[in-house]
Amino acid sequence: MPFDHETIVGFAKSFGLFYLVALSVICLAWTYWPTNKKGFEEAAKMPVLEEEDRPWH
Amino acid sequence: MVADFTRDERVSALIVLGGLILAGLFMAIAGRNDLLGVHGWMIAAAGLWGFFAMVRGFGLPEPPATRLAEYYDAPTRVGLILTLLWGIVGMGAGFWVAALLAWPDMTFDVAWLSFGRLRPVHTSGVIFGFGGNALIATSFHVLQRTTRARLPDAISPWFVLLGYNLFCVIAASGYLMGLTQSKEYAEPEWYADIWLVVVWVVYFAIYMRTLARRKEPHIYVANWYYMAFILVVAILHIVNNLAVPVSFGSAKSYSLFAGVQDAMTQWWYGHNAVAFFLTAGFLGMMYYYLPKRAGRPIFSYRMSIVSFWGITFMYMWAGSHHLHYTALPHWVQTLGMAFSVVLLVPSWASAGNALLTLNGAWHKVRDDAVLRFMALAAIFYGITTFEGSFMAIRAVNSLSHYTDWTIGHVHAGALGWVAMITFGALYSLVPTMFKRERIYSQKLVELHFWLALTGTLVYVFAMWNSGVIQGLMWRTYDETGTLSYSFIDSLVAMHPYYIARALGGLLFLLGTLTALYNVIMTIRMPAIGAHDPQGDLPAEPALQAGE
């Protein structure tokens, strides 16, 4: 397979398309997976927690 | 600083600084007949200064083990001050070049005062000096607070902060001497680029090492944005700066790319510098400091994740919209245009997320200028990303490209979004970082807010007007099919807007000077819990009873 313009275009238009669609599906599924909801809600509180300003041990 | 280093770290620092001196001397000798030699001496001097500071502090007692129960904030404190200093250098240079466009005689026939040399001092000064230091300083703060872990050591954050600033100084001084590889936002020559790669790898390693030691299992979303910023900037920087120096004794290098490939690589870099340096990094800042200041968790955490992946997937493809109507293949231009339009979705998801977080806390936005800085940043982020998607459409671009509209767009983003969110984060960080009860003067924060907002509006409206007029004049034909206006005609039409633009920039600069004064005065206030020299004692009675 020659490394020329046509090859790159073909690759981008086929593999590139499915690659991005697949990544989007994985990302959306993970974000909106019902069991992940609680963890995200906990994480969102992180900046506003009032507690001692030092590392945990 | 030296007192925070363990014995082993002091030895490592001496080795690193010794290496820096040797590298500087090598450059100075090899480049003795070239401007490279000047930079060599500067690097050697910086290394020597650090080496002596380290030797002088070498005998200090080692830091106590109790330090490990605290976060390590000293680099953040220095970074915040460097942010403001670079802000003044970069914005000052910006004001000056804006004035040069209105009054070109102000070059005074001095080479280093010419527009071409001062303009990159402005762009690098504000993007890398001001923005970069703000990102480094805040990322160290956010990283520790959200992982509940101290930075892995004391030496590497200092290496990153000071090494990065050495890069900025080499870059800016090089521009003044006429050193540039003529790639926008990537002007520094090969040796500065190599140094930045070293610094950047250490920066990413700090992030990885701290995350590996984290006590909080969930990695807060701000860290993802900061990591995307560090990782992608490394990739962009390395690829776009691939070049072959003329010799090891010459500052001059030639890019590995040529023609349209060079243009595409440059704008793949250039647009993603906007995306990952000026957007992803500052979104990380926003996702931490805005909820914190508002006292409310982010409206939708899940939306922030979707925005994150949306931005990282799509921005990578948008760069070609800088090359509409060029030799770049048509389908690549269309690809860049399509991705730019779709980018509006994750961009507005972030802007909307920030504003919806504030929904219900508007009274705080009204009363607190610091939070108002951040609210305004979110609004400008929304405006600028909409404008950007719109301008990337080929037909719109045919009017806007090469005109001042582009400059207006960039400054709506840089002044309205990047600088506003930075000032918001800076004002909320300074009192806690320096252990002061509050900022020195809330009134001066108000003053700064209004100076910044007025300056931004004056600037952006001037450039919108100027840009559209320019674009229309360049495409107006008379009935014989010839252009109605000469280039000089459009230049004359732009003159009043150039004066207005310089005024807007001056207002913004005055705001930054106000911030520096306020921060210095805050640092000079007594620390929380500091011993009161007067003592908490009853006053001596002036007159004893019966006297």
C-alpha cells in the first residue's frame, strides 16, 4: 500500500470515522451509565468541601 | 526554597545547575560568532546564580518531617507573582505594539523596537509568560487539593517553574535580538524548544507521580483538563518544532516541513495551542475555582466529562480552518470547518455548565468582584467559542480572514476568557496561599474588574468594526470590475479603531497593574495568627486616679 495522498485520505475517511464514533459512544455510555451517577455526584462536591487544608494520611 | 530541599535534593539541584552552566558555556563558545552565544551566556549566568544560591543554602538544616503533613505551596506562591509580572510585560508590549500600529513612527529607527520584534514579545509574554505561569501555579494547587496528596518532592516543581521561566526569558530576549523561526506562537529557536521539552516532561511526571500517590480515589475533572493541556501541548510542541539547526554553533534552524505541509502542521499546532493551552488548561482552572468561590458544586459533573472528551476529540481536527482558500486540499479545509462548527456543542456545554452553577448564587456574583471575574470569563468563553465556530465557516472566513476581526476574536478569548478566569483564580488564591485573612483591598479588585471589562469591550468592539470595514473594503468592486478601494484606503479607515484599540489595551494593562499592587500589599499585611507587636493588653491609663 503506497504512502500517498489517496491512501491517507482513504484511511482518514474510513478508520478515522469509525474510531471517533466508537470513542464517542464509549465516552457517553460511561458518563451516563446509571451506576456511575452516585460517584460523579460525590466527586462534584470536592472543591466545596470545608475541611482541613492538608493531605490525607 | 533551598531550605525545603532534602540533602539529596540539594545535591541533585547542584548537578542540574552545573549541567545548565556547562550547556550555557558550550553554547556561548560554539556560538561565539552568533546570537546563540548571547543566549549561552545568559543560560550560564542563570545557572551560576542558581548554583551559588544552592551552595549558600547547602548547610541549612534539612526540612522537618512534619512538612509531609502539609501541601507544598511555595512554587504556587512564586508562580502567582510571576504570572502578574509577565502579565505586565506581555500586556505592556501589547499596548506598545497597538500604539505602533496607530503611530508607526514610534519605532525611532531602532531595530529591536520594531513591530516585528515586539509583537512576539507581546504574544509569548501573555500566552506563555502570563497564561503559562498561571496554569503551572494553579495546577500545583488544584492537583494537591483534589488528590489529597502532597507534591512528590520539592525539587521538580521548582525545576518546572524556574525552567519554564528561563524558556520564556530566552524566547522574549531572542525576539528582541531578531531570533525567530517565524512560526506563530512557536517562534523560539531549536535550543529553546529542546529545553522546553525537558521542562514539560518533568511537569507531566509531577502530575503522574502525584496522581499515583493520591488518597482520593476519584480524579476530579479539573485534573483531566490540566493533564490534557500538558500532554497535548507536549505533542504539538515537539511535532511543530521538528527542525534541523544549521550547526550547533548557530541559532538558525530549518523546519522539517515545507510548503502546505508546513502550513498545516503550523496551524494544527497553532489552533491546538488555543485549544489546549488557552482553553483546556483554563477550563481546569474554572472547574475548580468557580464552584469553590460560589460555594456550589458544578451544575452537572457528567456534562463536564462529556465536554472534556468532546473538546479533546474535536479540537485536534479544527486547525485547517486557518487555511481556507489556500493550497490545502479542499476536503481538509471542509473537515476543519465541520469540526469547528460541531465544537460549539462541548464549548457551550462548559460555558453553560459554569453559568448554571452560578444560577442561584447571582447575589454572590453581584457582591463579589472575584466571582464576577469568573462569571464574566464564562460569558466571554461562550461568546468567543460561538464566534470561532462561525468564523471557521468558509463563507464567513472569506470576509473575516486576514482582517482585524480575527484579532478581535482572539482578544475576546484572551482578555475576556483567559485573563478574567486567571484573575478570578488569582484573587481567590492569593489570601490563602500567603496565609492572609483577606485581599488587601476589595475596592481595588472592583476597580480592576471594571478596568478589565471596559478595556476588553473597547478593544473587541474596535477590532470588530475595523475588521468588518477592512473585509468589506477589500471585496468592493465598481461597475467596471475593479477594486473600489486601495489597501491604503482601508488603512486610513482603520486608523481611529487602532487608537481605540490601544486605549482598550491600556485600560486592561492598568487593571493588571492594580492587581499587582493589591497582591503586593496583601503580602505585606500581617499573616493570620502573626504575633501582634502591640500585644493584646489593656492600654496604659493616661492618668491614674488620685494623681
